Amino acid sequence: MKKKFLFFYERLSREDGDDESCSITNQRRLLNRFKDEHSEFHDYQVEEFIDDGYTGSNFNRPNFQNMMSRVRSLYGNMIVIATKDFSRLGRDTIDTVNYLEKIFPFLEVRYIAINDDYDSKDYQYGIDFEAKFKNLINGLVPIQASTTQKRIKMEEALQGKHNGPVPLYGYRYTADREYEVDWEAAYVLQIIMDLLDQKKTYKFIIKFLAEKGIDPPSVYLAKKYNAKLCKTSSIWNKTTLKKIARNKAYLGYSVRHKEEACVLGTKGTRAVNKANQILVPDRQQGIFKKEQFDRVNDWLDERASKRSDKNRRPHRISALYKNVCCAYCGRALSRRRQSEICDLYICLEKRENPLSDCVFTPIKTAELEKAVLEAIKFNMRLFIESKNRITKFLNCNIADSQTAVERLQERVEEIRLKKMNLYGEFKAGDVSREEYLTKKQELSQQIAPLEARIKNVEEGMQRYDEANTIFYSDFARLVDEFKNEEALSPELADAFIEKVLVDKDHNIEVVFKFQDEINRLRMRNAG
């Protein structure tokens, strides 16, 4: 028997502005009311998927992708996806129509956009012109909003206005939203610049600041302004020191347009070349002297140039790039290949943070990649063996089960026909009431165990079908694609690996992207 699922999808992004009707709370309330008002959905199992803060101009949203994976894993059941309106599903006209006219029908998914009065069961040959026009308008909204926001930000940048709720480390806001020097932080900045001017190493400076108990910028600003700052480090590191040393804002410039959107209407950004950044001089009091700033940056450029020449020899692309981490400190391991013999993954935490207690020891690349490849191949082999075993079982038993159900159903129909004939005899007066009731009860008692047997066989077949959706999943497709691979390639690792954790004793834990499917295979194999 098919199961019934009702998926609520809710989305909110910046282009929706302050429109309360688009809030997640309002969307949830609307979807729940829709379910309560339509009795056909009362026995549906409800699941909710929310993407808060993701644009509708593309479908690269984590919970939308999770929902589609769930849809594919439940293929063959009754699935309904409901949203507040078309714009919650997506604002890109081409991709949204593709989902409505191709992907959802292919996966046998019914889609409902409540406020647009759209139900795909009423449009078996695709969406109507009005719905397509609404999607076209929805597609223009984020582009228009992004264009307007970009124009306003560029005008502010050219005027040298400061943006953001938290000021740059070393400054604080005045009542007029101008920068004035925060002398407590400025003192730390000058210490860093003086040490760099003396050509002290990053390692020396980090150790010095940590021993003095001086908070890094992210921690200092979080404490001072009670703000949660993203993409910043809670410890002093080389990257933080380089950003401070090269930031022209500490010479009095307003530095804006440091990044821009990759595509209008999307959240993806890319760094802007320094030559194209907007610099407005004399916007605040400088903290560094220009002569010292130039001297330090010339020295840093010289060091970077020497390092670039040293590292110019070719490197093989690492199959586990950014996917392998130290189990102790959580930092991504770096690959160092000095020769064919000396090819290692190392943790730079101790090198860049002298006070770190990380105890990771380098591991050979060949040892690590061999272990990861064996783990992947083991799981692919487990999948293939399970599929072959189940296919063999299918060929031997499913046909027999279907035949058994048909025979039992034929027997039930025969008994029901006898009951109808018995009733005819009773109405014709050929059988007394007492004899009719007695024989009717006997026939009914014969039907009950037959129907119970039919139910048991069908439930067994249904359990089997549900248990084997894995054999039609993305995991199955990737196994079929990579089953003959004999070496760990970047493509193979990216397909299956979420991350790899290595501890100081070189114990290796591989976290797979399809961990749920793998766990189901192992449980089935153990059973």
C-alpha cells in the first residue's frame, strides 16, 4: 500500500524585504491551515523543509535539495509538495517551469501553490499561461532588488560612508556614524605594526599577543558590541595579521567595494581586485604612519615573492583537498609534497598558533588515500552484493508472492459469489432464515483468514519495496559510475566523502555523504 506524504516548503530571502506576509511563521500558518481545511490531506504524513535567508533565483538551497533527495527516496509513494505561492518555490522562470513541467511530473509529485490557486493535478499538460507569466515577474524581482541595492551601495562607497553595524577594529562610531579612534584597539594595532617593522615572524607576534592575553579583533568586537561575527577567528593567526598590515583604512582611507555578487540576484560573492576597490582618502584619523605602512608592505611583498618562486614546482591535485581535518583541533590538514618519498598531510595549527595544544603528527599521503579508497570500495562492494542478493531473491520470490495473492483473491471472490447466491436462494424462499444465517456466517469465517493472508503477503512485498528505494537513489547512480575505479581521484572523493578525520595515532574516520544509506545496508547485511 502506498504511503502518503505532504511536504511543506518555506523560503525567505533578502529580496523579500520586511514583508511580514512572506515570513516563515506566516508561511507555516498558511500551509497548516490549508491542510486542516482540505480533508483529503488529513491522513498524510507532514514534513517541513525551510530555507531561511536563501534567494529564490537559483535552487542551490540546502533544504530544498534535502527535500528533493527525500522525494527520490520515496519514489512510488503519494507525494505532495505545497508552498505559499510560486515565488517560494523559485524566482528563476526557466528553472521553476522546468520543475513544474518536467521534474515533478517525472517523479510523480503533485505540486500546490496555495495563494496562486495552482494544483498540478488540474494541469496534466503543463502549467497555464497565467502561471508562467507570474513566474516571469517573480524572476525579475531579485534582479531588480539587487540592482537597486548595488546602485545605493556604490553611491555610499563613492561618498566614503561607513557601513555595517560594527565598526572596523581600531575605530568606533560617533553619533553621526563617522569613525573615531578606539585607542584601546589602536594600541594593539600599533604593536603589531612595530613588530612587523622589526621583521618579526608571524609566529613570534602570535605568541607575544597570546602571552599578553590580548583578544583578537573578532573576540574584542564581539565582547564590545555584543555581536556575533561570522567568518572570523577566535584566535590570533597569520591571516588576521596580514589583513591588519595591508588595510589602508588604518591610513585614513574609506575602503569599500571589496567584494561583489557573482550573479545579480544571488548570494554568491567574489573578491574585487584591489585596483578596482573604492578608496576615499581622509575619511578618519589614521592609526599607522604612511612611511611605516609602506615599509612593512614592501617587506611582506618581498617575502611573498620569494615564497612564490619556491613553490612554483608542479603539484599533483590532492584528491582530499579541504576534505581532511585534524580530529584534535578541527583544522583542515595541508598537503606538503617535497618529493615522491616525502609526501605528507600536516596540521598547521601548532605552527601558526604557538600556544595551541594540538598534538597531530604528519601522515603519509599514500597511507591516508589508501585507507579512504578502501573505505569507499568496501561500501560500494557492500551495495553491489546487497543488490545482487536482493535481485536474486526478487526473481525467485516476488513472482511467487504475486501469484499467491492472485489465487487467494480468486478464492475470496468465489466465496463472495456463494454468499450472493445464498442470498438469492433465501429471497426466493428456497432456504430458511436460520439456514441462511448459519451458512452466511460459515462463508464469512472462511473469508477472514484468506484476507489476512493476502494482507500479510502484500505488506511483505511493500516492506521489501520500501527497503530497496536505496537501489534507485543518487547513491546507486554514483556506485554504478565509479565501481571500476582503482585509484582515489578528486571526482571519486567529492562524490562520496563529506569529510575525513585523522587523529594523532593516525586512526582515520571517514564521514560519507550517503551515511544513512550505508547504515541501512550494514543493518540489512547484519540481519
